[in-house]
Amino acid sequence: MAALAIAILARYAFHLAGGWRRTYVIDSVIGLYLNVFVLVVQSFEKVPALKRMAPTQSEPSFLVAQIAVLVVFIALAIISAKKFSRHTALSA
């Protein structure tokens, strides 16, 4: 919630001015990552095939899934921050 609160502040209070553009994008991606993190945890708890692979969620398969999600979201944050900053600067 804190990440999304900062994103809302950047969007509505500071109108994405200056560095707030990048802050908005990064905090939005963090909020989405945390939701996907919970999705993976819940999937390993509820889906029978995944639960058999990692019954205690301390097995390597669970760790690999979480690291893969983290890497994807780090890449997404970097790409989005660069493109959003460049795109909005060109349209201003």
C-alpha cells in the first residue's frame, strides 16, 4: 500500500513533474510485483501439482519461481521507467 500511496501522490499531487514520472512508474511496478508475488505463493498453496512440487514453499522450485518473477519485474521497471520518461518528455 505504501508503494501505491507514493504512486498516487506522484500522479495527482505532483502531476508527474520531473523525477515524479519515474517514481510513479517504479512504484506502480512494485505494487504489481507484490500482487504477483502473492499470486505465486497462493498458487503453490492451492494448485495440487505445484503443492506437490513445493509442499513447504522452501523447496528450490518455489525459489526459482519467485526469482524468475522478481527478474521479470526488475526488467519491466527499468524498461518502463526509461520509456515513460522519454515518451512523456517528447509529448510535452
